[in-house]
Amino acid sequence: MRTPQIMAAVLLLALSLGAIDLRADSTGRDIYRQYCATCHGLDARGGNASTLFDDQWEFGNRPEQIRAHIVDGITDMGMPAFGPTLTAAQIDALMAYLTAMQGQAAPPPVRRHQEARTLDYRLKIAHWIPAEAGLRTPWAIDFIDADTALVTEKPGRLRLVVKGRLHPDPIRGIPQVLHARQGGLLDVAVDPAYADNGWIYLGYSHEAGFSIPSPAMTRIVRGRIRHHAWTDEEVIFEAARRTYTSSRHHYGTRIVFDAQGFLYFSIGDRGQQEQAQDLSRPNGKIHRLHRDGRIPADNPFAGRPDALPSIFSFGHRNPQGLAIHPQNGTLWALEHGPRGGDELNRIRSGANYGWPVITYGINYNGTVITNRRQKEGLEQPIYYWRPSTAVCGLNFYTGDMFPFWRQGLLVANLRYRDVRLLSLADERVIHEEVILKDYGRVREAVGGPDGAVYVVVNKPDEILRLSSRGQAPQ
Ligand code: HEC
């Protein structure tokens, strides 16, 4: 008998003896919904973590092992410890619920409609790179020109799309990445002067393999693509090895350029939240560099002996979205926060965004991080989401196809599996609209050179193209 069946048998026996009354089952479900569903998914499809309903136990399938993971967490993986917050009886109820739910896993309902309607436009939804093309966990897209795009796949492949066709072979010779949990090949960015210099930037999880589990950190390189191969590689940012950590989550890793040509990129706190406040460490920061990796002389901490000179802002948890305002050149960031604390921030030089000193969220295991939401000297978000939608990529829309969306922000959400359009007035969000939902977990949504919106989704692994079928009647 396999473990879940043993657990089910024990549960049935306990029920028939009246040792557990049926309310325990619904309690288990409630606890699951409150504490686990944010990561493991509300139904069988999973979310930021794998589903617990599919009878697959990567970390051991004996009930005492599963229980230990709930009580002690799997800290390096981002699985919080619930021992401090749940009683033994609550964990019993959870275990019973998990047992009852085994085998309920089903593929997520995914919409395949070719049309949708938003407040302002009727949309055509094309499966631009459909699941059948074989992309694996696409993470980011950037356009070289009107016909050519580059797409990263998290397992460590860089793909070329020409005129809407995925080139069958990945680009040869890109750096080796650490593909584990949230880590892998993450962002790709095309140099603003690409036509003259041919530079392409990659951000990825870099492994310093001298111990097990090996320490890792975000690393930025640039190179050129010639004859479908990666060449001329230069390291633009590499952190000191002593700052690498063995955790496998919170890498941040988004790259953008401002109008002056400075390069900004983000690194998450790597699961070491207090280090987001430590200016001698690269994690939990947004960095600013010249595109060749040199430190700009006017960086806020340049010349300070106790700080890394590349730091532009700090106190970040996991900023996975960065965007430059198309008109005034300001930097904006989306921060994947704790439970109930996803944020949109306007990033200022030298400013402290407060993590983990202030936050609107609480830990995913329900413990309080801090009761402070505001503090003198610490920045407030422009906007925050509670419940957390699991924000990822961020892009300003500047195209011609959807004039009403211009200067709006396209927000990609993983857990809520949607794309939102935020309308801004100066630095205020004055409206939020879900423009696409349930086509997959959204990594980023970006306006392409043709004005259409390209949406990178996972599960299924696709790139969608949203185009206008005309204005929607009011
Ligand atoms: C903050 C996100 C998060 C929350 C909240 C969370 N988990 Fe997890 N959990 C993870 C991650 C990440 C892993 C490891 C990777 C994976 O399974 O996807 C994990 C793994 C596990 C495992 C081991 C799975 C296996 O395959 O062996 C169990 C059991 C588990 N979680 C139970 C729970 C339960 C029960 C709750 C609610 C009380 C919960 N988790 C809440 C993130 C979370």
C-alpha cells in the first residue's frame, strides 16, 4: 500500500472509531486555504510551489516526513516552518485533508478563447508561440527589431523568434545557469544602441560550485550573437563569493536601461531578509551601472567604504519587475512581497524601501514580520496588493495599437494568472483593470514594436499576442 493509501486507511479507521469528527476535514481545508494555497495553489494545479495533491513527494513520502516539512519547513527552498503558528491538532487536520486530496490533481483549466473584451478594446488573442512549439518555462522576452525577438527559458536556453516563428535550435554557448526552484536563466535585454554595438544582456542564477548545496547569486553578462552562437562575453556584474547563499529563491533579476543609457538590475533578498538592509551585500537591492559594468560616479553610495558602489536603492524583498517611465525617465519596480505585501514602487536614488522593517504583508506561514507599515525615512509603495497576486514583470505600454493604454503599466501576475493595466496620474494609480486572465501563470506582458502586447506565460508554456479588434463600445 502506498503512503497516501495508508494515511487514508488510518483516517477512515479514526473516523469510524469516532476519534476524528468530520469537522476536522473542513478545518483541514480551511487551514490549507489560509496558509498553504498561496504557494501550493487553491486547487490541484499548484502555484509558486508544486501541488500537494498529486501523490508526488519530492522530499519524502512517509507521513512523518511530510509532517516534519510542515512543522520545520524546508527553509532553503522557501517552504516556511508552520510549527510556530499551527497547533498539533491543526496539523493533524491538515494531514487528513492532504490525504483526502491525493489523486485530485488535474491539469489547470486554461482558456483558449481567441477573443476577449476589455473596457476599451476588443482583443484578439493569438497563441503566437503555442505550447506545441516546445518552449520550456519561458521567463522573459525582448525585441531586437520589428521581426526578431529573444526569449529566455528558465532551464537555461536562449531562443530566437523570427517573424513569429521559434527557431528550433537554442542559441549555442550561453553561460551555464543554476536551474533550481526560482533560479535559472531569467532576464534578457537588448542594448539601446544594439544596431551599432550588437550587445545582448543576460541575467541568471550563477552557481559557485565549491560546496553542497552550492552557493548562488544573480549575475549579469553581455555578449553578441553571431551565427546563432553567443560570443564576446563580458561579465557586467558578479557579486563577491562570500555573499552567495545556498537558498534557491528570491533572485529578482530584471534588467532595464534609462534614456541616458544606464543599466539597472534587481536582486532579491535571496531569502535573507535582514540583508536587504545591509549595504555591504548585493541582495535585496536595485543596482545601477554603466552598460560596460563600470560604476557611475553619481551613484548614491559610490565612494562609501561600507557600501557596494553599484547599489541604487535597497530594502527590497524580490523585485522581479523594473520599468522606465517613457516620458519622465523615472524608474518603477514591482516587488514580490510577503503574504499581502506585493508592491509597486517608484525607485529613487539612495532610498530605502523598508523590507523587512516595514511591510503591508505577513510571513507566508502567518507569523508577523513587523506591525509597522510606515516609518520615517523609509519609502512607501505607490500601491500594494492584498491578497498578493504574485507580481512578476512590469512594463510601460507605449505602442500605437492601444492608444488608451499608453503610459499605462502592464503588470504580470503568476498566482492570479492575469495581466493588469494600471493607469497612472503622475505617481498615483488611478485605475486597475484585469485585461487577460487564466491563460497561464504570467511572467511578463510587454508592448512589442508593432504595438501588440506579448504575454509570456507558463503552464502552458506559451507566448500570446494580444492585438486590437477595435474599440469596445462604452
Ligand atoms: C511561501 C510559500 C509556501 C507556503 C505558504 C507553503 N509552502 Fe509548502 N513548500 C513550499 C516550497 C517552495 C516547497 C518546496 C518545493 C515545492 O514543493 O514546490 C514546499 C514543499 C512542501 C512540502 C514537501 C512537498 C514534497 O514534494 O515533498 C510539503 C509537505 C509542504 N510544502 C506542505 C505545506 C503545507 C501543508 C503548507 C500550509 C500549511 C505549506 N506547505 C505552505 C512553499 C510554501
